[in-house]
Amino acid sequence: MIGMSDGLTVPFALAAGLTGTAAATSTIVVIAGLAEIAAGSIAMGLGGYLAARTDRDHYQSEREREIRETVELPEVEAEEVADVFRGYGMAEEDIRPVVAAIRADRNRWVDFMMRFELGFEEPDPKRARNSAATIAVSYILGGLVPLAPYMLVRTLYDALAISVVVTMAALFVFGYVKGKLTGIHPLRGGLQTVVIGGLASGVAFGVARLIGQG
């Protein structure tokens, strides 16, 4: 969702802004747009990769800390296990054998503490790679939508008009689907993305026109 959203919005604003300059041609818009898509997809993909790696590194560091504590402070850690079950209303006589069974296996003990004390789930080892690839590809696909009319139509302002229509439709569909997935009213989600994309491109076009005329 992040890659597609930015991919639709940023190249759209760039293309609209360049169209507003006096020296703009369809070729210049396409070249600049493709350069931005390439740079943006790499930056977004790398950001997704680093975010996922940070989550995994944090998980590993917390797990190592829990392992040390089960070795150095076993009774304290056992009491923390008991506290978890007390939170569910279990009686003390029922808690003791459960705690003994959990602490009998160190890996199981640490897994229990990671999940129920700290609230961590072990990250998928492939998550960083998959996140980077998904965000980068989504950014590229989204970025090609507003840029495609400039590749197919030679008249600059005709290309801009088609790009506006196509991109606004794509933004609405994207926002609609995003709304259904995230629990927001689909129409509201669609209109929000259209407003954001339209505002970004309108400001970029207006600034470019203003500077060009100056």
C-alpha cells in the first residue's frame, strides 16, 4: 500500500509540475518521470528493507536478553511467568506445575516470555527481502500510471489531461480498496486519496507555472 500510494502520487505531481514549465516536452517529462520512479523505488524499497531488519534485530536483541535472564535470574523469570498466569485468574496451586513445566525447557521458556511478557512474535526471516521487493515493485507500477499518457500522447497538455483522469481514477480505486481492507468507509478512502493526489499535483503545477512565468 505504501509503495503504490507514493508511486501514484509523487510521479504524478512531478509530471504535472514539469508540464507547467515553459521548456517542458513530453520527452522531458517521461525522462524525468522514469528517473524519479527508479530513484523512488530504490529509496522506498531500501526503507522497507531497513525497517524490517530493524524489527528483526530488535527481536533478536530482546531474545538474547531473555536468555541471559533465565540463566542469571531464573527465579525472577519464573515469577514473571507466574504473573502472566495470575493475570488470567489462575489459582497458585495450578500455576506452580505449569511454571515448572515451562522452565524445564529453556527454549520454550524464552519463547513464552517473548510472546506473553513482551508481546513479540518472531519475524519472518524473509520479511525484509519481501518487503523491499513488494514496495519497490508497487512504486514502479504506481508511477507508470500517471507517466503512461506522456509516453503515448505527443501533445503535452493532452497528455496531462489524460494523466489527470487516469491517475485520479487509479487513486480512487486504490483508496477504495485500501478503505475496505483497513476498515475505513471505501468511498471516504477513495475520496481521501484523490484529494491528496490532486492537491499535490495541483500545487506542483501551479508552482512550476508561477516560476516559469516569472
